[in-house]
Amino acid sequence: MTVIPAVNARDIGQTFAETVRGEPAVRQLCVRPYPGGVELWLVTAPIDPDKELALHAASRLLYERFPDAEIDVHIINERHYPHLDAARIIPTGAKPIPLHETGEAAGC
């Protein structure tokens, strides 16, 4: 089983952030390495299914750039969680990745 070092998990997260940062609906991105792979958790404002699908499609670049990594991308669309802070779905231990060029990242 391949272990993804935390630094590589952060590289994967930063690559995804660069890919989706132009989408105004993205609010928060967190990354969590696990033995053999990495999970990305992207929180969005309420978006329609086509936009959500486009965000999933944007993750294809990750599989091309990091072919040896197992990458799980979770899109947390606030449209599906109207009575819940969607960020609460992000698991403990996930680390924030800045989505915007200011370098600031929302906590995870």
C-alpha cells in the first residue's frame, strides 16, 4: 500500500484549489491524507447539479497529474444541507487549503 506523505497531500489540494478557484461558489477546501491516498473536501454555496458535475470533472486533472495517488474528491454542496453548516461534514484532522490568491484558508 502506498502512503501519501502529508506534503504531497497538500500539493494535491493546492492543485485542485488552482483548478476551482475561479468558481465563485467555492467556499472551503480541506485535505486529509490517509494510508494509500488523500481525501479532498470542497464546500460550495448552493449550486445546481450541472455546476456540481463540472466541479467533479475538474478533479480529472488530479488523476492525470498524480497517477499513483488514490484521490477521493467530496463536493459538499450547501444546496443539499439547508439546515446544517455543511463544513461540519468535513472529518477531523483535515487541513485547510487556500482557495484564493490571498493565501487565507477557512478552517477545517
